[in-house]
Amino acid sequence: MSLRVLSRLRSAWGGWLPGVTRPAATMPRAWRGVSAGRTIWLRPMMFLVASGTAFTAAATSVSLRALSEAASVEQRPKSWTGGVVVDTEPSTDPPPAAAPVERLPHSLAELRRAEVVLYQYETCPFCNKLRAYLDYRQIPYRVVEVNPLSKGELKFSTYKKVPVLVVNAVQLNDSGEIIRQLERIAVPDARYNEQWFRWIDDWFVHTLPPNIYRTRQEALQTFDYITEEGNFTPFQRLRVRYFGAAAMYFVSRRLKKKYGIEDERQALYDGCRTWLQAVGWPHRRFMGGDRPDAADVAMFGVLRSIEHFVAFEDLSRNVPDMIQWYEAMKQQVPASARVTGASEMNREG
Ligand SMILES: N[C@@H](CCC(=O)N[C@@H](CS)C(=O)NCC(=O)O)C(=O)O
């Protein structure tokens, strides 16, 4: 194995293993300054990676399953027929845990005083959606970043997806259900467009993974970001960065097929144009009219999860109106209500 196999892997993966041929400018921060003249660090590291092959193969298959699940998000095949969501198969997800509603706060004021803890992955679109909602309603929350491989932080829960929100010790699962429930408490007479709120989960979100893992370069860029923002041990970070990116590149191809997406960028642009048309942009600013409703906040949150990626830059060039809408939303969503402190120091790495 060792260097010969690694060098084969490198060429299969576009000559892009650390410290070998990858241009310094495109290196993840952690690798910068490592390549030139300091390969002495790389050899033991490569050896570490190579000698752990058996373990890595087993562990990686577990990790990749989790990562592919994270990308395939909802497993329900749906077809989008120009405005109507057709549910072709019942969900195989476990139902969200029943929350003893009486223990939940009864008003926005009470919610703002409640103990709210968000178990999440920083980069997950569903978690971004829920964070956007909590920010919008200014409900302070602490964040626990879950390790996607061990999920140790979710030991208390039988539901193993994120986000999970714990409000005054009551566990709430599933971003859409959580937002619906919080919205009923926060603004009992609030109206929001349920059809478009669902459309985001049923269709739009599925256009994102094929876009952020579109090319090998983009998949690596995405994993650089995920591993920098997420809760990983240093060894997991290394493993996930390279094996994960390669796997997701292929998984995203499968997802495209599954959701009948031919051109991922086109699907993203079309999704955004469909959204703008439904909003009535530029005559109407938001799905909720002059003020955003929960559907606007959800769309904003989901888009925010790709803000750092090339796909977002391409979107801004091709559908500039969407970025105007996005910027208009930014004005409406106040500064983050995230409480920083000890709870965020749960990172293993
Ligand atoms: N319908 C759920 C979907 C949540 C979901 O699929 N989350 C992914 C992360 S993006 C997840 O936790 N996947 C399982 C895993 O990582 O093991 C929601 O809206 O919250």
C-alpha cells in the first residue's frame, strides 16, 4: 500500500493528495505551508493513513453511509410537477418523537426565556433552516455540534438525524415539524404558505447536494468547509476530507438520477426562478407579502447553507434576482440569536 497506492489514489482523484501536486492556493488551511520542503510531516501522516487501511475501510463505510444519508436527506422519492408535490412513497423515517406539549412554553416571550439547545451540523441545510427561524424570531439557543460519525452527542435520543431541538427538556425532531410547532407558539395567528414551506423540503433541498459535489474540485471544496466547521477528531477530519469528498462526488450522481435532475445548476436556477415567480418578485418582496413568513425564512436558511460555495457564486451570476431576494431577507433576519459559550466547546477535535 503506502506511497504507491496513495499516488495511484492521487492520480485517480485528479492529482490532489496533500503535499504532492495540489496547488498551494487551493489547499485547505490546515495543509498550507506543509508541502514545500516540509514533507517530513507528510510521510508519517501518509503512513498513518495507509497503515490504518483495514480500520479505515470499515469505519469509512460507516461514515460514508452517514454522509450519503446526510446528502440524500429525505429518502422519499417525490416528483415535482410544476407546483404540485406528488408523494410517491410513504416516508420510511421514524415519526418525530411526540412532545409533551404542556411542558413547552406558551408564548414567544416564554420561548425567548426558555432553555433551548440545538443539536446540529453547522453545514446541514435543515439545521441552517432552523437556525434562520430561531434568529428570525430572536429565540436564543445554544448549539451542540454533533459528530456525524459517532453521534455521541445524540446518545440520549433514538432519533439520530439533525436537527434536534430541546426546549425546556422537551425534545423536538425534524426541522419542518419544529418550525411549525414553534410558530404555533410564537405567533399563534401567523399564516404562512404551507405548500411552499413543504416544497422546499420536498424538492428544492434535493437540488443542493448535486450542486455542491458537482465536480471533484467542488466536492473537495465542500468537504474542506464541512470538516473545518463540523465536529470531527483530527483523524476523522483527514479521512472524511478525502474519502468523503470522493464518495459524495459519486453519491451526488446517484441523487441526480433519483430526483430526475439532468443538469444540477439548471435545476438550482429553475428552483430559484420558480420560487421568485411564486413570491411575485419584484412586485411582492416575500412569500408572506411585505414581511417574510415561515416559508421565506426556511428558503433563506436552506440557501444560506451553500453561501460559501461556488454554486452560490454561479447562482448570483445566473439568477441575480434571487440574490436580491436573499439580500432582502438578510435585512429582515436580525443578528444570530445563537448563544456562544461552554456548550459549543463540545468538539472532539
Ligand atoms: N426531514 C429531516 C431531515 C434531516 C436530515 O436528513 N438530516 C441529515 C443531515 S443534513 C441527517 O441527520 N442525516 C443522518 C445522518 O447524518 O446520519 C429534517 O427536516 O430535519
